[in-house]
Amino acid sequence: MTMRLRVNPITCVAHGLCAELFPEWVELDEWGYPIIDDEPIPPALQEHARRAADQCPTLALIVERA
């Protein structure tokens, strides 16, 4: 199964927790908003992506099946 990570820019308020939990895939810009790699997430990192999305305080981080 192929998965991708995306962020809802409307609900994101730049807590930065996603970058702390999933630094392999998420960087923060100069204002603290996530910059997410658009490539499919490798199977070895999919659990990390789910955990980061589950912990997002505003539910702005979304894991999608591609």
C-alpha cells in the first residue's frame, strides 16, 4: 500500500509537533509551518507518519492512501 502525507493549511497553526515526530519527512519553514515531502512514504516509515498525523493537535496532518 502506498501512502502520502499532506497538510491542511487552513487548520495548521504551526505547532511543529509533526516535524518533531516525523523529521524524516517533515521540515518546518521559517514561520514554523510544515514543508512535507510529496513522495510516497516508504513502508518502513508509514507507522511514523500515522503517529505524527494522530498526534497533530489541530488534525491538520493527513495520511492518504495513494
